[in-house]
Amino acid sequence: MVLHLMHSVVDRCASTVRQGGGLERSPALSPNSGVVENIGGPLPFETLYGAEAAPVRRSSVTHG
């Protein structure tokens, strides 16, 4: 089971991967707090971002 959560009010993103009744992976991040939770090893697609091969860039869009 994969659960993905995004909360735009507090700019937080989290996901959870469960398999066979156990927790496999659970990262949670926010631009202000950084990595809030980092349980389990990175999934294959995460290694690109961790190695900065595909860096995440801040948006130039302003809200308000």
C-alpha cells in the first residue's frame, strides 16, 4: 500500500509504503523544516534527488 500526503497550508509532503503488514519507507519533508521523518532506505527514484542528479528547485511563484 502506498499513501501520499501533501498539505499546502503548511507546505509539507509525506509518503508511506507498507508491505506485508510492515512499514517499508516513510519520508516527510517541508521547505521550512527540511526532512522531518526519514524511516527506511530510499526508494530507487529517490536516489536521483539525493545525489542531486535531478535537483528540486524552488518555485519563483509567490502566494499572497
